[in-house]
Amino acid sequence: MKQAESSNATTAPWTWQQACAWATLGSAALALAQWQGPAGRSIWLVPVVAAGVATRATRRQTGCCWLLLCLGATITGGWQVAPGSTRLAWSLALALDLAAFLALGRWLAARGNALVVAAGLAAGRVLLERLWQLTPLGEGFSWGAYRLDAALLAQALHIGGVAAVSFLVTFVGTAVGVLILDPQRRAALRVVASAMALLAATVAAGLDRLDRGSSENLQVAAVAAHDDRVPRLAALTAAVVTDGSRVVVWPAAAVPVAAQPDSTPGAVGVVARELGSWLVTGLHAVGRRQMLIAAPSGRHVDSGSLPHGALLGPPQASFGRLGALEDAALWSAGPARAAAALGCTVLAIPADSTPNHERLAWLARLRAAENGMVVVRCARDGGSLVVDPFGSLVAAADRGGARDQVLSTTVPIVRGGLLLATERRLAGWLAAVLLAVLAFAPPRWRLPYHPLLD
């Protein structure tokens, strides 16, 4: 009798004050993560709150928590809207994403133990993010992208993509939340121990990858001129090539080729031959943009009839293969993944002026860490940057395009990668299978667990 009374007391629903307090915490954590971007440490708290909603909130309280979470995310997350989408579409999709995640948590809590809730929510998070990646919204809702500044955790991106880090964040956060709220401490402690073991293994793997590094280095440069003219760009490039740069990226030109006879593909090839370096740039042809890769021999390849957003190249070089993409291609993981599959070690992005440099810099780091390749982005208005194969921002230019800007730095070259680094579609299938196994597992696989059901 006393045991039953104790069980009823510990599974009592939240009061409205408790529900609002927890929801406010989750809303603030999600808003802060959206605002901080790749340094969003507060993302760990979101699955903690989700675990509480799954096990202790009534249906009405769940609705209130969902509204507060949506409010917090939409306040600071509008800058993540991808091209081709709108702020309204992004907000509605976010609301749907959070609703599905909270509903999944409540459903799992009604069917299994603490392990089912933690692992099921983590698998569900991966599956949701994989589905969003099939839409124009891309990776705007990927929780793993908020831990890009954690260098050790970010190395998991090279194994399973952003889905691997999202799984880790959700599993660890949910396990901690269940420990805080689950009256059956022994079961929750086992789940937390499993989560900490997974976290420790990820950190150890990341430390090993960073320690091994690379024995091969390459000097690269991003060169932008205030007047956007090829003669001025060539003069600036000559200086960095003299210092040892072997790959130089120019921005996408604003002046049409017709107005610059010396900026034709052949003329750029001549500059590359005279300087003995690889040049990547974007030319303003008639009615469209055109990318160009010029080899030290003077030969060049251009995007020509390639579809918009397609990979240019990749020609073979002594340091591997060199590919080029437009800015817009960074919003999707597919083009960079295709470049990695073809053996690209350096990805050049001749960029135009854009107001969304913060988000594009974040995506450039994400693509570099995922595929283990150097990313060099050059923009006329100060958005130039260099990212190493581990996702670290090595160099970045100051904003403002009224002057010449030159970035030149040495980065390691990583050749080859794991299977999952190029075939991350497998992550979505694995998450779906795990979720199905946990949801429909026989009762003998579960420990007794009695969450609040209303």
C-alpha cells in the first residue's frame, strides 16, 4: 500500500507553475542556441526539457510548453531562413518539428523504460532532421550543428554527419532529464551511464583524430580587390603566390565579362600560368554567373552548361582534387558530399555580396568537418574565410568591401575518409530502424516504467 502511494506521488503531474518554469527554461535555451549558432552550448538543455514534458506534463501543459518553445526559437532564429524559403514557412516548419518531437516523447514514455525514451527520442531527432534535409529548409533544425565549436565533438561529423552529433546531444540530454524526473533512479542511472560512455567514446575518437592530424600541408589564399578588376586581383595574387600559396580563390565578379576584356576565361588562365598557381573565380557572363578553375598550366575548366549549384571540376592536383561550388550549394549537404566522394581535398567558393555571411560561414565549417576537406570562401564585401578539414575557422576577413582584402594561411590536407562520411543517408535509415525496434519491442526488453498518462 505504501509502495503504491509512493508511486502515485512520484508520477504526479507538474503544477502549472512547474510546467511554465520548465518550458521557459527550454525556450530560453533554444533561443540562446539559435542566437549563438555553432557555439550554442544551451542546446543540451532542450532534450532535458523534452524528457520532462514526456513524463510529467499533462496534455494541456504539453501544449503550453510547445508554444513557449516555438516562441523562443522564432525570436532569434530568423537569420537561418534558407534561400527560396520565407520566415513564415520557417516558423511553421519549426512548430511542426517541435510538435512531432514532443509527441514522440510522450508516446515513447507510455511504451517503455528510460532507455526507450532516451534512445527513441535521439533516433526520432535524427529521423526528423533527415526529413527536413529533403526540403528547402535543409539543416536549419539540426541540433548537432550547434556544437560545431566543440572541436572534439565536431569530429563525429566526419563519421556520421550532423546526424551523429544530433543523436549524441539528444541522447545525453534526455538521459539527464529522465534522471532528474524519473522516480526509478536505478533505471535512469543506467541510462545516464550509457550516455556518458557514448559521450566519452565520441570525445576520445575526436581527440585521436585531432592528434593524428595530417602530415601534408597546403598554403591557400582568398584575394578580393575593391575594384573587382582582374589586373588588380592579379597583382595581389602575385604577392601571396610569392609567399607560397598554391591555391588562390577570387570572388564572383560583379563586372560583366563584356565590360572587362581582360577577364575572359582565357585571360584568367594566362594569369594562372604566369603565376604558377591554381586560380578559382566566378565570372559575370551574359545573364548568368559562371565559375572558373584555372590550372598552373594555363588550362581552365568552367561551369559552362552545368546546372545551377552543380560541382565544378574536380581537376587533379598534387594535393588531391580541387572543386568549386556556389554559395547557395552550401545550404544542402549533397553537393559537398558529392565533392568528397570524388576525392576533393579543397573546396573553393567564389562568392558574391550577401547579407547572410554568418549563416554561410557556419555552413562552410559544417561542410568542411563533415567531409574532411579544406573550404576557402572568397567574397567581395568581407565574407572571406578559410576552414580546415576539422571544421576550425583558420582565418576570416573583416566585414566591409571598400578596400583590398587578402587572406593567406597554411592548412592540413586530409586524404580519404570513412564510408559514412559520404553516405550519410544511412543515418536516417538506422534511426528509423532503431525507433521501430524500441517502439515495438517485446515487453521482456523493457524495465517497469510508469509515466504519467492522462
